[in-house]
Amino acid sequence: MINVLFLLVSLINGKPNDIPYRKLTWNDFVKVKRLPDASAEVSTTISYDYVSNEPVKVHCIIERDKSFVETKSINDYLLNHEQRHFDLTYIYSRKLAFLLKSQSNLTEEKVKEIYDNIIAEWDAEQAMYDEQTDNSINKEKQDLWDRFIDKQLKEL
């Protein structure tokens, strides 16, 4: 049986660094004058390391060099919206870790299959979040998502 080790990492200067789950700050973003499609965008991903007969390591990553904010748009409300994207990434990385931990006799192919399924769910949830909140413009829906995500985080 393969154990699963969950790691939360952040890319800093291209190197992964273990960090605890935390709130984002605008220092996690590259500040630019203008973005073509949004006022801010946090880039996050989920990955894993598989080595036969070793624990599978699951990573929740903030890609700081790919996360941008327009300097004129910096405010707490927008940061909260981007935080929730990171929160969803964290939630799905934990789901992946828990799912892998519950499996026995994991092969590399099985890990990839489970990973692909979780990533598809995560992508769909991220898209639904932006669609329903209209990329943070719909404050009522943003508030509903904030409460929904907070509830999931507490359940972890």
C-alpha cells in the first residue's frame, strides 16, 4: 500500500517552497499596468510526485510569476476573489490527497487516472465560480461562494 503525503508549495523564483495554507497578499502577484482580459489573475495548479513504493506527494502550487494584478485595481474585494480561486485549488488538492490515501496498490497509471478526474472536477468548479460571480462583479453570488468555500475549508 502506498501512503500519500500532502504538501502545499509555492513557486518562488522558480523553486518550490513548502508553506502552510495561508491568505494571499498582493505581493504574490506581479503588478502590471494593464491586463487584456481581467483586473487580476492568480495562477494555481495541482501536481503530484509518484515514485514506486513511496508516498505520493500532492502539491498545491501558487505560480507567483504567472499571477498578475493591474496596479489600479488593487483592493481587498478583488484579492478575496483571487483568494477563493486559491482556496478551491487547495480544496481539490486535499481531495486528491485523501482519495489517493484511501486506495491500495496504486500504480502510476491509477494515480494519473485519479489525478485527471480530480483536475477535471477542479477545472469545472473554477469555471463555475467565475461564471456565477461574473469574475467578482456579482457581489451577491460572490458572498454565496465565499460562504460555500469557507464551509469546505472548515471540513478539511
